[in-house]
Amino acid sequence: MLVADLASQGGPGAPAVIVTAGVHGDEPAAPWALLSLARDGLFDRDFAYRLWPCTNPSGYILKTRESAEGIDINRSYGRGRSSPEARAMLAANRDRKFLLNLDLHEDFEADGFYCYEPKVDDAAFGSAIVQAIDDAGLPVQDLEHGYELGYPPTATHFTLERGRVIPDAEIETTFQRGLPHSIALLRSGAAARSLTFESPLRLAWEDRIAIHRLAVVTALERLRLPVP
Ligand SMILES: [Zn+2]
């Protein structure tokens, strides 16, 4: 499993961002979007980065959500339900602190971009990203209760806006059983903020890449601004 670090122009000790993709092997635009961001120098060097472009390599090759062992790796970051991939990431990231975690996914049911943004304060990163996607003429998903978000039907700890799922971060961290990486980072305090991006699998490849690139770049721009 590849991991790459990009140093900040501010030298060691600069605030760090972690970006991961490909935990579900059947969501291929996410890893390629992350690699293209690095190739094109779009990671703002005011920050340091830890990049994990494909955290489920066997699933990527097999084009399956799960790993070759049949594990949904993104439900294996908690105690009791682990995977070799999750253990390797957690060990490699031990003692690291991140200002921001970004996790890139795709959704086979969606018609447009949306993001999960556990609420940690009033900085609405998701609003800025939805605006940027709109401005680029790319589609944004209308979300309403009934849209499949992976929560049990009884869950009420989140609000929905166009293109945004906003769970209460504190409840979210106690709520999920097989823990996703993004929630594990919030729960341990390793990440101060976490955003998960979803592009629609049914869209053209170029548009899915463009959606992720724009979402990442806009989140990094927002990170430079003060939190209200
Ligand atoms: Zn996914």
C-alpha cells in the first residue's frame, strides 16, 4: 500500500493534511484524482501532506468494494473489526496530528457530488465546496431523507443540505460500529476535521476526476481562512 509525504515549504512542524482514496476498490476515479492533484502540484505547500492514494489495493485490482479477503476496510478501523490494511495505516499514522482529513469516494446511486462533514464548529467547508462545484457547472446531489447514506433508518444525528450530510461529530464517533477511517481519526483526535467526498460513478470519468480535484482544492483554500 503506497503512502507519500509532501513536505511543506514552511518546513517541519507545518500543519498537516491527510488525504486518502480507494478504500473501496470499485470507486476508481478517487485514487486517480488524488494522483492527478499531486502530479499537477495542486497541494498548497503551506501545509504538509500525507497521501494514501489506494488503501484497498487488492479490491482495486478486483474492482470490488471489499478487499480480496472480503473485508470492507472502511468498516475496520475500530477495535474488534480490523483488517491488515487498516492496521498498517493506523500504525504508520501513529503520533501524527492532522488539521484536516479528506477521504475520496464514489457512489453508484448518486447523480451529483455530495460530502459528509461531521460538525466540529461553524466553519462550513461543505458550503464552499458545493458552491465551487456549482460554479464549475458540475452536478450536486440533492439529498433528502430516504437517500441511502449508510446510516440505520433510526439515525437522527445528522442534518441534510443540498450536497452535504452534516452529522453531529460527537455522536457520529460513538455511533458507528465498524469504524470508517475518517471517524476513527476524529474519535482519536488525530484529525481536527474530516470531510468525505462522493462523486457519482455514473458520470463521465473526466467529470468525476474534476469533482474530486475541485473539492480537494476548495477544502484547502478554506483551511487557510479563519474559523468563525
Ligand atoms: Zn466508498
